[in-house]
Amino acid sequence: MSIVKSAVLGIGMAVPSKVLTNFDLEKMVETSDKWITERTGIKERRILEDEENISQYAIKASLEALERAKVSPEELNLIICATVTPDYLIPSLSVLVQEGIKAVNAGAFDLSATCSGFIYGLAVADQFIKNNPDWKILVIGAEALSRKTNWKDRTICVLLGDGAGAVVMGSSPEPEKRGIIDVFLGADGSQWTLLTLKGGGSCYPPFDKRLPEEEYYIKMQGREVFKVATRMMEKIALELLKRNSLTTDDIKLLVPHQANLRIIEYLRERLNLPKEKVYVNIHKYGNTSAASIPLALYEAEKEGKLKEGDLVLLVAFGGGFTFGGALLRW
């Protein structure tokens, strides 16, 4: 019996053209380029224009991924969109993408796991493909975090950006050489209060006067989140390596969620990896939540740092808290 392994067949990305630099933020809140760079590693981020929606960029990224995978929209069986900032609560972002790319034969649903969403989406697609080897699945990470940002809160507005990345998943043509090897998913709901967006849900509907205005935007207790994030991302990486009898020497590239350069550097040092084995593009895009890892994968491949057959380790951590990792051969 042949082994069925899912693999990335094609990848695409799309980000808004509007760039918001640290120097722009200096004019908006009490901060500085030096302060932001030293504490986060971010120099600029992409922001939607007022008339734009994140579905436009999810569609662009998806069409590029399909083209590179040589898969037509009609061949798709499923669309999974990882996001916490869809255009609307109803319909889902995945349905807008389905219509936008004319994937007339595909089911579609959104997945909410914050910054870990793309890895959760990969894990779901992996299981579907193992059970349905002929399936083609589009997995998207797309976020419009600028629409949920309090631009008066200097602790959060310096961090966030917008963008979309997408991959087409299908059965690996060479399962011995390419495909997902293992995934790790987890959550810790006991610390949910450290990173929240309370307003707009069913507890506090829009315009609910019981809730202060700032609760309708993302809020974070940065120091506490940093402690949990570093601990959990290290645990994920080591667990995936251990249960697959691998060491960090076997890894060609680590692609972590791009939340904060300090978190990435901490993880790199704990894993004893050289800088050239860790991909970083946070300086260009900031934290784009579920879009972060596909954006990084796309650029790593484009820059020649990720080649077919390379062993790649993905790790992410986000609000909830959720966390996840994936080990795959590209």
C-alpha cells in the first residue's frame, strides 16, 4: 500500500501597496523608530487603504498559488481560510475567495486560531488529503489587523500589519522526498485574558455601551505574552524534532511566526541555530498573524533559501492561547 503524504504544490502572496513606516508612526503616537526597532525588529508594515478589503488580497494570493501549482480553481475540493479579521462575520472570507477565484466545486470555511491559524489549516488539509488522495485544497492565511488596531495605543499599533499568503495542498508526487511529516497543535485557554479583542462578539455586540471603546481593538499584555510565547515555541520545536528522531542539525530552515524579533532570536538561541537557518521578514511586514508564515515561506523560496526537498520547521503562537508547529519537506 502506497503512503499518501500531503505537500505544498504552489504558493502565493499579496500585500497592500501602502507602507506605514516607523517614522510615520512617530507622527501619530509617542514613539520612535529607534524604540520600535530595538524592541520589535519592525521597520515598516503594509496597511490596507480605506477602500480596500482583505478578501482582495486573499484572492490575489490564491490565484498565484493555483498558477504555480498548475491547478485550476475548478479542481479545488476545499478552501480553508485562517483569519480573525474577515471582511464580514457573514459570509465567511473563504466563501468570498471561492466566489472571487470561481472555485465552483469547492467547499469553504474560515478557521480562527489567531497567529497559529495557518498551521492549523495545514493540519486540517493534511488529514483531508490522507483520506482523499485526489483532493486539492487551498489553505490561506489572511489578516487585516490594521482594522482592529487602536492607533492611539503605542504598545500595539507599532506591531501589526496586513497581508495574505496561500498554498495549494495535494498528494505529494514524491512522498519520500516531499510533504508534511508531522504537525503539532495545542492551546492554553487559561491565559486568554493576556491577548484579547472583546468587542464585537456576542458577549459585547457592536456599540454595546457596557464596554469601553478601546476594547473594540486588539489589546495585549506584552511582557506576559512574550514569556508564554518563547516557552511554548521552544517546546513545539523540540517536541516535533524529538518524536521524529531529528535534531536541529537536520533542519534546513526554521520559519517562525513573525511576531517580534526578540522572540525569534530567543528561539534561535535556545535551539542553537545559526542565523542563516532562521528566516526573518518581520522588518518589512510586522505581525500579520495567520498570514505571517505563508508570507515568510513565499519570500524564503523566492530568495533561494528554501528549495525542494529541504527540511523545514514551522512554529507559531497566538492569542487564545493557541500554538502549533509543522515539520515538512518542501
